[in-house]
Amino acid sequence: MRKLQQKGFTLIEVLVVIGIIAILAAIVVIAINPARQFSQANNSQRWSNVNAVLNAVHQYSVDNRGQIPSGLTGSSTEICKSGVLVATCTGAGLLSLDAALVPTYIVSIPTDPTGASTNGAGYEISTTTGNRIVVTAPDAELGVTISVTR
């Protein structure tokens, strides 16, 4: 009498393979860490935006014999989004730079990549002694401080 041989995998073999695949998938997810990658990408965008605003203010200052846009003070104030009425910005405690900078020095005021307040751009601006301009991104992720002074 012939013995029938069944082809296929045993339950143990299937479970071992599934376990190995799960371990490898976990290692890949930890190595890639998509949340950290998104946070790093957002911070890169913030660095770019902070530099763009600072460059626009600097170009304005050069064209206006060293004068900085009106409203800039020593206290850090959030910049208002482009297109928002000045009265709305002032009422919300924001600084509107649209009239001074847009569109001559910058196309529009950039906004924080994770979304800023209703009318705020998510970036703050202030002056130091000697009319040095400081632009910061207070919502930076991963414990990074994003601040540029010129």
C-alpha cells in the first residue's frame, strides 16, 4: 500500500514565517519613522520660510535707507497672513507686513507648514538693538529652535 504524501506547510511553519515577517516589518517602520521624517520636512520648510521673510525685510531696509517696516518692535510679534485686513491683524495683536513687503520683496507671507492660527502666519518677528531683525518659528518640532537674526 502506498502512503499518501500531502504537500503544503504545517501550521507551525506558517506561524514562524508570519512572525519573521512581522519582526522585519517592525524594524523597517522603526528605521524609517515616518512621523520623524514629516517633522524634519516641516522644520526644513520653516527654515526656508524664516529666511525668506528675513531676506524680504532686509531688502526693504536696503531700498529704504536702513528703515525697517513700521510696527516692528523689540517685542516678538506674530506676523499676519497675506491678504488679511490690517485692522483684523491689529485687532488680533498681529503685525501686518503685506503693505511693506508684498509683492515687491516677497510673493506672499509664508505660513507655518502645520497650519498657523486663523490670521497668523505662525512666524514671529522682532528687533534687537541696532535694528537687527529676528525672525523665529515658535512651532518648530523635535525640540529644534528655529531663529535667524540679521
